[in-house]
Amino acid sequence: MEICTVTIATVGDVLPLFNAYREFYGQQSDLERAKQFLLERLNKEESVIFLAYINAQPVGFVQLYPTFSSVAMKKAFILNDLFVAEHARKHGVAHALIEQCYSYCVRNDGRYLGLETATDNVRAQKLYEKLGMRIDNGVFHYIKYW
């Protein structure tokens, strides 16, 4: 397995996986808008995307968004998107992608890496806990959708 940082030149490699990720969450397929969204994030340096390859084929990706911790006066990161193609699951791809995120956050002096997952996504929860993440019971997260 090889993990690379997605660039403008390699955004086409992650595009089908990103589109499949969105479809998994009930969105309509839209490769053109997905491409524009990813290119905008990369051009504005608003996210970092790591892409896993097995035998030179893209099989999974993770996308980090930067944020900040005012209290710690440091960068922090949100792991917003994680997806592995069905045929590549149970081969350590998600594990390797998350470890890549951890390394990136440490190298960039990040205060923390946060994520959210559905309460019924037990498989993902087990992986996150295996990799040292924990539920932060000390805070409530509020959200308003438009």
C-alpha cells in the first residue's frame, strides 16, 4: 500500500472515491461538481487529502480540514471524510490513512484531530478506539443545518 497527498495533478485519482463517498451518504452522483469542490479546497489550501493505492489503484481516501484551538493557540484538524472502496475493506486501508493523519497533525504541531461518526457506525467506532481516539464526554456538540 502506498499513501500519497492529493495534488491538483492527482485530483482525478480521488474523484471516483469521493463521489462514491457522497453517494454512500445519500447524495446524487455529480463528478463535475465533486471535482470543482475538491479543486477549490486544494487551490485555497483549505484541506489536505491523503489517497491510498494498492497495486497502483486508488482504494481509499481521507480528507482533513484545518481549524484552530484558541485556548491552546495552535492548529487543530477535523477528519471530515474517510472512505475505502468496498473491495479494499478489511485490508488495513482505513487504519493506514488515519495513521497518516496522525503523523501529519504531529508534523504540523496540531493540538488535536477530531471527527464525528454516526452512533450506529460501530465498526468505525471500534477502529477509532483501537487507534487511540476516545469519546469526549466533557463537551456537547451543537449543530444547525440550513
